[in-house]
Amino acid sequence: MSIKSSQKLVQEANENIETLSAQEVKSLVEKDEITLIDVRDIRELWKEGTIENSKHIPRGMLEFWLDPNSSYYQENKIKDLKKMVLFCALGFRSALATKALVDMGFKNVANINGGFDALKNAGLKVVPKEKK
């Protein structure tokens, strides 16, 4: 059996989406021009925190929460969204997630090269995520 590797999927996604550097994202955050979307698993947020003012939409629920025709639709998650800029730990899951949103018809979306680690290194504020 021959399958397409996850690495190949990420590479193809990156060819079809906008990717921003952490420095570009920092500048856009400071100008309040984007909405950061953290697609990591909740356990990663509990362990490492998240970027201040980002919204958490787990990768596994992204398409469902943002689809108005889905029974899982979360209108409150997309109310007042600016350009959606997605991130995960290193930028691989968020590349696939960004491509999925582009495939759904979303126009104003991008991925962050290097993910959460790059954002931390660029000096964006990390805040704890409390367990509810």
C-alpha cells in the first residue's frame, strides 16, 4: 500500500496557503489586525499556555465549529473575527488546518511559520490556560 506522507500533505498545503513569519504576526497583533487561532490539543494549552488573546479551536473541530450548516457550529467562535491566523506547535497541523479553511471557501486565513514556538521566540505574551 502506498500512501501520501504527512510531510507531503503539509508541503502541498504550504504551496496553497499564505504563511506569515512570527515577526509579521507580532506586528499584525500589535496593530490589532488579526485573530490568532490556536489549533493545538487542549492538553498542550494546559501544559504550555497559549498566546494572549488567541482563540482556541482544536484541530479536530475546526471545520465543524466554523461551518454554519454543522450541528457543532460555534457562532461565538467566529463573531467579530478579523483575518484568521492559525498556529499549532510548529506549524504543520495549522498548515493543514489553514488549507482546510481555504478549501471551505474562507479567504482571509493564514498559517504561522514555526507555530507557537516561533511566536514565543518573537516575544508574544504567553498566558496560562486553566482547566475548567
